Amino acid sequence: MNLLPTPTQRMFGAVYLCAALLAIATWGVMQFPSSSVRFVGRDGAWVTVVDQGRIAAKLRATDPVVFQQGGQSLTVRALDLAFDKAPPVGGSEARAYFGAFDRLYRMGLAGSIRVTAPGLSAPLILKLRSRGLFDLGWDYWILTLGGIGCCLLGAWIGLLRPAEWGARMLALSGFSLMLSSASSGVFFARDVAAPGAVLQAMAHINMIGSLVCGGAMVAQFCGYPHRVVGRRVLIAICVVTAVVCVGVVTGWAPVTVSFALMLAEFVALIVLFLIQRRRSVGDPLARAALRWIGLSTLAGATTFVVISLAPLMNGRAPFVSQGFSFLPLFGIYLGIAAGVGRYRLFDLDQWAYRIILTVAGACLLLMSDVVLLAVLRLEAASAFGLSLLVAGLAYLPARNALWRLVTGQKRMPEADIFAMLEGVRFERDETLREQGWRDLLQTLFKPLEIAAVRSEAEHPMLLKDGLELTVPSVGAQGALIMRYAGLGQKLFTRADVRLVGQFVALMHSAEAIRDSYKRGVEEERGRIARDLHDDVSGRLLTSLHAPDSRLIREDVRTAVADIRTIIRGLTGERLPVSEILATLRHETFTRLDAAKVALDWRVELSPATDPVLDYAQYRAISSAHREVVTNILRHAQAASVRVVHSLTPEILRIHLEDDGIGFGGDGAARPGRGIGHVQRRLQELGGSAVFDDTGQGLRVELILPLSRS
């Protein structure tokens, strides 16, 4: 029986732990009293005094602020009272700083406090009141919820990949980042008065969490995606981080040491990134992960150093509030988590380059603005407008070239691609077509390997995080799999999937056209063979056994007419109805005249247009007409034949009537194979053949629709 918790249970445990920490932190912050007087000093040089929502005065950062209550008096530097000022972490300065907050907290609990300062026109009255949930600012929620989100994300990836060094370090950095951000949120949610011991503990936790988070990231790059240092280096990282944390907390090391360690961790990240990138040559999956991790880490860390850490080292307040200064760190963590978790690296790789180009455009705009302001001394609005113009003219035209340069994309022109594809699609030889299909894929994607694979998938798919791309079967060409795009330097992307899908669809359409053409050829060959067999061959065979020369000449004449019609069909010629009827009239007159049979040919109706018939139509009506005339000559013993045709835009009718013996009497015509052929041919085209014995001869009506559905 396995008593160890499952990954799901561990994940739920992490969720419950984070929820409990959030509840405790929120409850603790709500115990901090809210003050009627607040001090805001983000710029580091001036401190704004706000009394009950209105600005009361603006003090210098070094101006003394005096708090009086009864016989007690406390003097504090104005900047130290600003709620958005980062605190000292250790030493005597930290003890004095937190002691002042604690003393103000105790004075406020005892009653109102009188506040005076050099810049105040009149004393202010400071009162403390209880704080509600909606009194907590944006900074608190950004810091706590962001840290908890990073912690849960790290725990999730760590549980999914427990054996990987990068995943374990990601989980550690996520936990330490949560400690740093949540403690920072608690600290900066205070007003003028708060328990000094709690604030000092939050400052210590924040510093420890930040150092451990940076150390974990350095350790992660030491072993992910390739191990580049030994165990001793990892132990040294842990020892140095622990010593600095203890030294700053206990006060025997100045707080600047912690800042120096953070900068050292930042430099180490850059060096390790370059080493890992060099070690990942030939490993496209690792290179894609490193591009994304390196970009998010460097961009986020640089932003954090510029807006938060550098001002602190110069004795100034950060440029933004603490809540917003942590956003770059959250961005770093999300980027690292995406790389370590290998979530859709085939897309993240492309996004990394897009971010690089976007940042490059923003930097160009910023540099242009600074130069115009400093050198030409233009007004801010004019300088910004000119900066936009310079950035647009200099950067946007070169953006596509930069994109191709950094991504290495040098694909064939679209016209060449589709010309090559068309050559493959309509290649008649199956072997050459299969080879051309492989050559096209090789030219476009440059994979190290293209192999056959057994797959019934109808659409291309990415496998192994973009290392492989499956290509569905096309006609006789079975499914293929491509491995390691760009000669092993790239990953397949979703754009590649779409492109292959379009190619496969075009190949399928060509296969459908080719199959349709083959079926048409086979059907046409079958129809010609049937016509030759049923009509020409049958008539010639009959003529061999004819009792007299007249019947032989008649069969040969009819066979020649059938051959002439078949030849016209081979050329794809289409004939107008008027020409077909004229030919039939001439043939019928010649045949009947040779047998001393009179012909009465009439036209009942002629439409304004002369419809054109294809081979199947004029072959069917011509053969049917000839077969009826042949039966009259052989069996009817008729003296005259009357033919009437009527034509409408929809239907052609031919009415034949003789004065012979019909189906009665000896030697009369019987419905047999010839008549069956007549009926079958017309029925295939939606028409009909009706034979009616009137007692005074045979009446036949041939009907052919002119429009074919």
C-alpha cells in the first residue's frame, strides 16, 4: 500500500496552503490601523502630506515631522514616514526606523496625535481607525495574488516533472517569490502607524525571499537545460545566499550587501544564459526554451533593476510603487515556467522574437525622445511627436528584414513555392510525384529526416513539442514524418502546420481531379467499346449472313454512319440539333430510296435557338433513329415512312410511322435486342422510346431531354 501522497493530493495541499497564507496575511493587514494623515514620497526628494484625502503640504524629504501627544514627542524624518518608501533591513538604522513606527502605533492607540512640520501652515490631528477589506490598495492585491499564482504555477510544474532539476528549482523560486511579494504587500499596506516588530519581520522575509528566488534562478540555469557546473558550485550558491541573509538580518552586514548579491545574481544569469545557449547548439528544443527563458528573464530583471533596485542603491525612492515594480518579476517567472514546462515552445520561440522587435522599437522611440529633449531642448509634446516620426521612418521599414535576420527565415518566394507544388500535383508518373512531394517538403522545411510512418490522421500534427511534424497521406504516398526542422536548428511551428495542411488539401484536390479524369477516360473508353460492339460489330456480323446484297449494303452503310458518329465523339465535338437532324434526314432518305420506300419528312416547330448536343446525346438519338429505320427496312414491308420532329428548348421529339405490318404477321419485327438498345440508350439520358403497333403499321416516338442534370 502506497502511503505517499499523489501529485494531485500534493497540488491540492499547495492550494490549501496558499489560501491559508492569503487569509492570514489579509487578516493581519486589516489589523493595521488606517491613519487620517498620510505621507507620500515616491520621488525621493519631496514628501506630500495628505490630510483626510486632501493635500495639506509638500515637505522636503529631510524635513523633521513632530508628533505630540500629552507629554510625549517623536520627531521623524519626512521621507521615513512615506508608506511607499522601501525600509532599511538591518543595523541601527533599521531599529530606529521600525521603532518609530511602533511608538507612533502605541501613541495612536492612546488617542489623537498632533502633527507639526516646517511646511505645514497649521498643526494636523492624526487619528487612527480600523481598516476594512476594501481599504487595501492595489499594491497589496497585486503582490499577494501575483506571488501566490507564481507559487502554484511552480508547484504544478514541479509536480509534473519531479525528476528534472529545472522544475525543482522553479518550484523553489516560486515559493520564495511568493514569500517576498506577499511580505512586501503586507509591509506597504501600512499607514503611518503599525507594529514595528511585524513590519521588521516582513522586511526580513521580503529580503530573504528575494535573495533565495534569485539564487534558485541561478541554480536553475546551472542545470537547465544542460548541467554546466558541478555540485560544489551549487553548494557555494546556497552558502553565500544563507550567509548574506543572516548577516543582513542580524545587522553585522550592511543592507547594501544584499543589493550587491542581487546584482551578482543578475550578472550570473546573463553569463549562464550565454553558456547554456552555446551548449544547446544542435538541440532545437533546448534553444527554443532558452530563447524564451532568456528573453523573459533578461527583460524582466532589467526592468526591475531600472525601476526599483537602482534608485534604492542611489538613495532614491523607486519610480513606481512596490506592487507594480514586482510585475516584471512575475513576468520573469511566467516566462521561465513556460520554458521549463515546455508549453508550446514552437509558438513561444516566435513570440520571443516578436517581443525583441517590439522592445527594440520602444527603445528607439525612447532614445530619440531623450536626444531631442536634451540636445535640441524641444518641448515634451514636440519631442515625442518627432520621436514617433523618427521611429516610424527608421524602424518600421526595417522590421521585416530584422525579423528574417533574427529568426533565420529565408523561405522561397510564394510564386516559386506554388510553381513547385503545381509541378508535383500534376505529375503523371506516380514515382516522380512521390519524390517531388518529398523534395518540396525538404526544400521548405529543411528537416534532418523525412521518413514514412503509419498514421491515419487526416491533418498534420506537431509531436514532441515541435521537434516532429506528421504529414498525412496523399494519394498513393503514405503518411510522412519530418524531424528537426531547419537542419536541426529550429522547431516546427503552428504556421508550418497550417502551410502543410494547405499543401495537403491542394494535393488532395489534384488527386480528386486526376481520379475524376481517369474515371472519365475509362467511362469514355467503355462507351466507345460498347458502341463499337453493340452497333458496328453487330451490324457487320449480321451482314455476313445477309441473304442478299441489298441488306449487306444497308448494314455496311449504317455501320459507316455509326463509325462517323463515334469519331466525332472522340474529338469531343458538340453538334447543333439542326445539323444532326439534317444528317439523319439525308441518311434516311438515301436508305429508304435505295429500298424503294417513300419518305415524308416534316418539321412541326423550330425554336428561336438551335441547341447544341454533346456526344452522348447525339449518339443516343442518332443510333435510336438508325435502329428504327433498319427495323422498318428489314421487317416492316412498308411502302412509305413518315417522320415528324418537334423541338422545344427542353425536349427533342422524333415521331416515325410506317404503313407496314407492325408486330403482327410472319417476319414482322418483334421487340428484341435492337429495340432494347434503343430504349436503354435514351433512358440513360432521361429520355424514352415508345413503340406502338397501330394495326396499320408501327408508330415510334423518340424523346430526348436537351438539358442534362
